[in-house]
Amino acid sequence: MTYDLIILGGGPAGYNAAERAAHNGMTVALFEERALGGVCLNEGCIPTKTLLNSAKIYESALHGDAFGVTVQGASIDHAKVVDRKDKVVKTLVGGVGAKMRGAKVKVITATAEITAKGPEGFTVEGGGEKICAAKLLICTGSEAAVPPIPGLREAVAAGLATTNREILDLRVVPKKLCVIGGGVIGLEMASYFATIGTEVTVVEMLDKIAGPTDRDISAILQKNLEKKGIKFLLGAGVCKVSGKAGAGVVECKKGDETITLDCDTILVSTGRRARTQGIGLEKMGVMCERGAIVTSECGRTSVPGIWAAGDVNGKSMLAHTAYREGEAAVNDMLGIKDRVDYRAIPAVIYTKPEIGTVGETLESAKKAGFNAKEETVSLRYSGRYIAEVEDGDGIVKIVTDADHGTILGVHMIGSYASEIIYGAAIMVAEERRFKDVQKIVFPHPTVCEVIREGMFMIK
């Protein structure tokens, strides 16, 4: 059978693009080897947030005295938390399936491979199906990267070490957890397990946590996580892993010092890599760099008729970026001019406190050649923040171009950061000036109004 579009991968980029294309009159077939929703819905964004929400409720019960609320006998049942996580995932995956049926997208649950290109277009085979389409959209996503540390792959095979996929299904709470990597996944899981009683150590090669996050904001986050009992070993690399499930040893090197950590479980959170192998890209001559598909700002690859979106292009590796990339690719197929503005992609870390960030930091803006400056504002300017957070140390940083007054970046740590940052993304995307934002009416009392307060502090 021949379709207008075949999509490889049913994650955020793939299923959203399928719906958009179908609603614009295209006939669409979508291959997904596991479950619709991809990493985000099944083993990433959604399940981790479900766990973290349970941890926040538990933490509030434990520490309500400051707010005049005393809860006696508060406890958390991790197995029930996992059960609820599974229910949430099942509900949302079912919702994606319903969307595909409603849009009349043909979904094939199978691994797919591009096998040929002919007069009718590209041929894709999988699950006993052999179909053709004039256009292809590659959305095969990413997978956890397991670095070549001696003993680590063996530890994963033995169940001692886990990736983000397996740790979400643990039914027994580890007494000691060693997290390799201080990025988003590592910090969120460290936060959850520390809250429910696990002794957690995070090992990070850099001298700070949270990757490219503003240095001051990552320091505030680290201080808050240390209050939970999380230990950080920064500027250190893991050189060897040994042991068995429930009894592991992680050897680290920091300068000339060797440090040994005992643990029940290891979480490998050292980044992700694009999934480009085994789908026939080599046969088509699709250009890749560092294992990721090279794409334009509208998703075009080096081969006419083939687009790519989501983690597989290695650009942003965020679900919301994948949504937008899939949309831009479909629009390009339809002859609608579109592009993804990578300057204004927000990022969030869902720890407590939350981090929300978008655009340039002061450091990156200066490296990019801007005459940049920043203003730092305490969230304690917000009446709501004072009312809801005891001894909070949240801040907002606003980075501007001193020559033109445009907003280059906004970086925030504190309550509701994940819900507020989209507004800052609009400011960055539309190149708003700080004087423009001064004229916008923000609701009161809210935490977000601190952003407007900061605009009046900029000279």
C-alpha cells in the first residue's frame, strides 16, 4: 500500500507529527517498535514526574509544622507509587492511541527498516508489512548512553546498574544509590530516592551539577539537595564498577585521589544518544554526525523526501522540542514556511526547588558576541513565594543585550518555575525589550511577577 507519509517512531515527535499531517489531509502510517509515547511517556518525562509528585506530597506531610500543619505517622509506599506511575502511563499511552485512531493514522507495532527507494517513493518494511510513501519522517528517538567504564556493562546486565528505564520499575527501595552523572535525569531520580529515605551519592565529572544551567542557580539547587542528604562528588570520574545486584562498588578518581563508594544500586545517567542504527539510513545516504541525523531548521535531511525530528537529530533532546520539530517538518512537507527557533527552547529540572531556564546565560551570551549584562532578583519579592515557601532562596536571572535592551535569557529556581518559564520563552523568541515587559500586567500575588519586578531593575 502507498501512503503520503511514513513515520518511524511513535514518540512525541512522531505521534504529534502524524496527527498534524493527517489533519492536513495526508495519509499516514506510523511504525513504533514498543509503545506509543516513546521515551517521554513510558520511561522519561511522565513517569519521573509522577514519582516526584508523590515525593513532594510526602515531604510536605513530613515538614508541615512550619505552616501550622502536623501530620503524624506519615509514610510512603514506594510500590504503590510505582503502581500509580504505571496507571498514569497506561492512561496517557491509551490517549495517544485514541488520537491516532481518530486521525486515521495506521499504527504498526514493529521495528521498521527503510529498504528501498523507487518510483513510488521509499519502501519501509516491518512487522510483516511492506509499504511505500513519497515522504519519510525519522523520529526514532534516543537511548541511554552507557559509557565504556570497566565493569559497567556487566553491572547493567547483572541488574546492579540501571538506566532511566529500569530504575522506574524498581519495587524495592535501595538503601544506597550511586548516581553516575549530575544532569537532569540523575538529579531528579536522586531527589526522589533521597526524599523516600535512600542514601544517595551523585558522581559528576564537571565541577558543577545540572550541565549548562547557570552556575549560581545550579549552586542553589545543590545546596537544597544537600539539605535532603544527597552527597555530591564533583570533578570526579568513575573508573571501575564491580559487584553484584544489591552489593556494588564504584571506584572514582578525583585528581590523584581514589574514592570507593558502596551501593545497592547504580543509576547510569550520563546522557543519551540518537537511535540511528538498523533503520536503513546508510542505504539511503542520510548524513549523520556524531551518530545523529543532520537536519535543517525545518527538519530536512541530506536526502530529498526524508525529514527527521526529535532526539534522533541530537539538537535538543527534549520532548517539547520534538513536538515543535515534528510540526515544522510536516509544515515543510506541505509547502508552509516554518522553522524551529532553537534560541528559545525552555528547559526544566523538576526537583524541589524547580529550575526553569530559557535562552542565553550571561556566560554564553558574551561568548556569542553580545554586550550582555544580567540582573538577579530574589523570589522573596513575591508575596506568594513568602507565604508558601519557608526560608526560600529562589532567584530569577534576566540576561539582556545592553545595546538594544532585548531579553536574551531568563533563568529561574523556585516555585512554579516549570509553569512560568514559557512566558520568558515568548520574550526571548519575540526579542522583547525589557521596557516592553514593564508594560505587561502580571497577576498578583504570583511568583511570576518577580520577572516583571526584575525588568524595572535593569538600567
